[in-house]
Amino acid sequence: MKQTDHNDARPIHVAIVEDDPDFSNALILVVDHAADMRLAGRAGTQAEGLAMLAGPPADVLLVDLGLPDGSGIEVIRAAARLWPGCSTMVSTNFGDETHVMRSIEAGAAGYLLKDSSPSRMADEIRSLASGGSPISPIIARQVLARFRHQPAAPAHQQPAVPDEEAPALLSQREKEVLDYITKGFTAHEIASLMELSHFTVRTFVRRIYSKLKVTSKAEAIFEARTQGLLS
Amino acid sequence: MGARIPRLFAWLPIIALAAAGACYLESDDDGASLHLTRADWQDTVASDYTAPPSRQDSAALPAAWRPVTLPFNPAIALLRQAESGTGGASPRAVRVTWLKVAVQAAPAGALALYGIRVKTDGTVAVYVDGRLVHRAQQRGPSWNSTRTPLWFTLDNSAGTPPVREILLRLEHSDASQTALSSLRLGPVDTLRAPYHVRLWLQQELPAMLSAAFMAVGVFALFVWLRRRHESAYLLFFALAATAFLRGLHFYVDLPVKNDWFAWLTVNALFWLVLSVHVFLCQLHRQPLRWLTRALVAVSLLIGVLTLPVLAVLPAMPTVTPMIYPVAALMSLIACVVGGICAWRHSGEGRLVVYGLFACTALGITDWMLQNNVISAEGWYLGAYAPAVCFITFGRLMYRRYLDAIAEVERVNASLAERLRAREAELDASHHRLRQIELRQTISDERQRLMQDMHDGLGSSLISAIRSVERGNISDARVSQILKDCLDDLKLTIDSMEPVEADLLLLLATLRFRLEPRLEGSGVGLLWEVRELPALAWLDPTSALHILRIVQESIANILRHTRATEIRVGTTAVADGVEVRIADNGGGFDVAAALAHGGGRGLQNQRRRAASVDGKVDWRSGAGGTTFILWLPLRRA
């Protein structure tokens, strides 16, 4: 199915910033084996990654956070600015909340678990390239809390209580999606529960991520102003 | 400032007296009134008191006139007077002192005669040009007689010849003596002012001061009733009461009789001295037992001797001049001894000694005035003794009051200080406690992770290494073991994420982690969860136990059954929640599995459930197995 979707179209250009050669090689193998993907670039350090961003933009950028000469967060941030049309993905061992949330706030559109099977890696890259984003229950809970500014309230009460604090930030449907995710439902299950296509569910998540990026930026500016860093 | 105001008050009576004197002197300069200072006098003897005749010609009296300068205060033979006073009920003889004052060039108009004092223990009659114009003390003297000035107006309508002679008839007992101040004859309006000033300063002002002192004394009594341990308040009341009683005879218009009133006023003086002495002892904190006993004994003795029913020493003006020196002596002794004791220790004691000394001096001048030792025109200053007492003790109370306020303020300040100190202490201990708590949390967490790694990850890795070393394991098996280890590790990390009492979120996380494994196994997962109440006790340790229990349950299904479908459901029950994991595999003999050593996984699940106060149960049949994890809503 995926093959037919992309065969006729332009292949997905994938760039990698990764210092672990094993994972890097495994990833390159996945890209090479997928007919609809092409490796557009490969960097092993933060400096190389930033230099790569001066070149022609890729469709999907895979970034590791723990680079030998600095944080991958800087690369993600620069990519958001220099390659606005590119979807950035952070590669992580555990998909833990702190890594992933930071990356999303810097401009990442998703994350890739390093122990994923090759076919799953290819699926994630495709999904990202076509505007979808992955999410885990814990991340969903964190995103809800971030928008609510009330981290303590249990998520399963969310649909019943109309959110008055951030109505402009997250739509009712978006919140509903997040809420289902925190209860353990998969994208497919949510799609049938909400009568959507499962792909729409993933694009909802992408939209939520971009909103999170905006709010986090606004919060940072507000924070900086109150602390006198900006005049 | 604290000392200046009472000092100012102490000067007040003196200032008042000085003002009165100035007023008096001023009227002296007034040429309109005649100041009569020369007289002739003689004594006649009678058998008894008689009413004065309406006319008395001075020429009809014996020609034994002797000239005298007014004020007239003949010496008194005190012993003889006292003897006659105690001797019997009726005097042996009555004497009449006649005083004849010649008037030259008397002013015309409405006239008044004013004399500061006329003293006798009999009747007073005044004749003008032989005609009786004024009578006083018709039934003998009153207690306030010697403080009541002589004052009457003359009826000299037009045509009446001017006054030429004033004759005074003073009846008295045989042994006692009379006294007369100089006289003033002049217009009523001119003389009224000095007369009223005299009357006010001698009677009315002392009465007011005495009453004021008494009122403060009653206040002190009420204070003492609530604070019995502070006897100073009771003493203060005793002082006020005795001073009040002592002062009564200065202004009470009762006939002089040897009755309880006389007894009270005389004895009050002794009690007053005694009270001041006891007060002084309290101030300088030296018991002075012998002196106190002696003073009490003297007071009791005088009290008994002067009892009206016994009449050994009648409390009559004839006898009291012999009694009062005892009081003065007592007072002076108390004064000197108290002064010596208090001098170095107590400023308040010194103040009281000054006061007592002043009162004694005032009393002595009264005694001298009463007994014709000093001019009959002097002042009875003893009337101001209660005022002196009032000022002295008022000042003490004032100081105490200020000290008490200062003390309260000090105590409040120190309370606030102590409160601050306690708060700081509390803060410090709270901080310490938090640090201990933090250390405890870290230690618990470490222990938890150690335990988990030891049981799961560690042992899996060790067995994998052994197998690899022996060479009897396939690459796929090694890969599987490592994947299992990674899953374990992920769940450990997930258990540390904040799930905020949400069991569903925990299960969701587990599903998210196990999904890739399930996808590969071909077993379908049906997610049938329902809303669950929050579990407030769901901390990372409990979360990991629950994750492991459910993980083990799903792993068992994958490992030991041929199930094609797993249903995960949650239900809220009466006092807890249930997680049900049902498969459509072959089922197994639960009892046998638990009893057999192979059921280590089941035993682990049971142990983990118990450590979060939960229960596990298996219901197995041919259609499959349902595993039930029950968790309490609240934990003790």
C-alpha cells in the first residue's frame, strides 16, 4: 500500500544527524531498501549537522540528541528555521517524556524509537513525511497538561469539562484525540471511535505539536521578559 | 516626666494656701474694715452653765479687766485639764471668760464681724453695745467648731448709733482654756471673701481631698479582692479608710461627746500610723517585728483605754492633747526607723518616709494650735494630711501602673521575639525534615530499581551471557532475550513518569510498549478499558509492581498458550478497581501451577500484588484463562 502511494511521486529525501554508526547504518539500510526514500545527507556531529542545513532541504531529518560536540536540540531548532518544509524526527532509545517534549518544543514533528523494527522505521518516516506524527500516552498527558496549565487533573475527565483556559489553543477534537491516547487507544481505534481516518488522527497530532511549539516559544518570551532578559 | 507631675501635685495645697493667704492679706489692707487687735479680759466663776442674758453691760462686770493683744491664747495647764476631763462627768466649776473690745470710728452701713477662730468648750455669746447679737455652740462645741470661723452680720439700720463696744462671753470648764483670734469689723461684702476662703480651706477642701483618697482606697480594695496575694492593695485601702476616718472631725458638725465617733477619729490616727508603718516595711522588705509589735500594742492599748464604755481616757478634746503626742512619737519612730531601712533600698520607701514626716509635722502644728501654743490665727494643717497621703501613695500607684504597662510591653516584645525564634526553628526543622525525606525517597528509589534490575534485567542478562558462552543458543534467541531486557528497561523508565494516580494511563503506557511485540506475535489485543477512579497511592514503586504484574500476565499468555486474542478490561468495583486480562488459549491448572516450582511467575505476581495491598486471581477453563488484578481504592 505504502509502495503504491509513493512510487509515482518524488521520493522522500531523508537526512541523518547521528553519531552512533550502528544505528546510522541500520537507518541507511532502511532508506536504501525503501523504494520511495532516498538518503539526502548524513552527519555525525552537531557542526556537520548545522553545515548540512545550509544545503538543499530534505523532507525528513532524523536527529540524535546526544551528539559528541553538542545537543541535537540546536540542530532541530536550526532546521525549523532553515528547512521550514522539512519534518524533523528525534531518534531516542526510550521515547521518554523529557527528551521528546524538549525536541517537540524545539520544532521536531515526531520521534523514532531506536529499537524499532526496520519496517516500523520506514512506516514512521513515511507517516512523518506525509504530515502525521506519533505520540505516546505519557506524551499525550504532558501535552494536555501543558495546554491546561493544570497538570494535576486526571485526563479522563477532560471531555466532560469544557476547557475555558485554552480554548483557542487546542480544539475540542484535538483534546479528544489526546484523551483517547492517554487511555491506551491506538490511532486506528481512535479513528473508528471518532469516525475519522487513522491518518487524520496522526495529522491532528502534528497540528498539536506545532501548537505546542508556538506556546512554548510564547512562554519562553514571556519568561525572558519577566526576568528582564528582553526589553 | 514621671516624677515631675506628682511633684507638681504635691505643691498644689501649698499653692492654694499661699493664694488664700495673699487674698486674706489683701483684704487686710482694705481700709474699709476695722482690724481689732486690742481687748480687755477677765474670768468669772459660775456654778454651772447658764444661758446668756439678752443684755449684758460690761460695766456691770467686776472691774478686774486686764488688757490683752489679740489673738488671745492663754497657756493651758494640760495635765490639769486632762485630769478634770477624766475625773468625772460634770466639771467642778464653770468659768466665763469675758473679752471686751473697744471700737472707734466704726464704718457705717451693713456690717459683719469676722474672726478666724473662737475656741471654748462651752457656749459663745457676742454682745454689741450691751445687746446680745450672736450665739454659737449653744449646746456645747461641735467637732468642727475650732475650724469654723466666727461670722455674723450686725443689724444696724439707719439711725442706729455706731458700734462702740463688742463684748464676748465664753463659757468653759474649769480646767480648760479659751482662745480668740483678732476680730474684723467692716462691710459684709468686704469681709465675706476672706471668711469664705478660710471656711473653704479649713473644711471644704480637706473634705473633698479626703473623699477622693477614700474613693481611690475603695478602688484598691476591689483590686485586692481579685488579687488576694497582693496585700499592698489592702494596705492602701486601710490607709485611705483610716485617713478618711481621721479627717472626719475636721468637718463633721456633731456635738463633742465621748462616743464611738470620738473613739474612731482618735484611734484612726494610730491605725493610720500603723498602716503607713506596715506599708513601709513592705517597701523596704525588712520585717521590723519588734517595732511592729510595739506599735500594734500601743494602738490596741489606746484603743481599749479610750473605749466609750470604759472611759478611762475619754476621747474628749480635754484629754486628747495628752494622747496625741503618743501618736506623734509613734509616727516619728516609724519615720526614723523606716527611713533608715528604706534609705538605700527603696526610693518609694523614702518617698513614704517624707510623706509620713510631713504628716507628722502637720499634726504637731495642729496640736500646738489646739493647745494655744501658737497663735489662734494659724491654720489647722493636719486636715491636709490625707491629701499628703493621697499624693504620696498616688504617686506610688502611678509608678506601679507605668511600670506594669512597660512590663506588658516588654513581655509582648519578648513574646514576639520568641515567636520569631520558634518560627525560624520550625523552618529549620522543616527544612531538615524535607532533606531527610528527600534522602529517604532517593534511597527508596534506588532500592526499588536495584531490586527490579536484580530480579529482571540482571538475571536475564546473566543467563543470556552464560548461554552465549556455552555456545548453545541461537542468535535469534539472544536477540529475543535482549529485546525482553530492553522492554523491561522501558517499563522501568515508564514507571518513573508521572502518571498522577491514573491507572489507565499506566496501562496505556504498557500497551504502547508491548504493541510492537504483539504485532509480531499475531495475537489480537482488544482494549476494553472503562473509566476508573483515581488511585492516590499510585507512586513509582506501586506503578512498577502493577506494570510488572500485567506484563508478566501478557508474557505468560504469549509464552504458554496458543491464544489468538487477548482482552484487557478495567472495572470499578465497590472498594477498588479490577484489571481483567482474558485470553482464548487452552487454560491451565491454576492450583497445580501455583504449587509447582514452575509457577514462579505466578508467585511473583502474587507477591507484587500483596506489596500494593492488592490481590491476583486466575480463572481458567477450556475456553481460556481470565487473570484478575484487584487494587484497593485507598491504602492504609
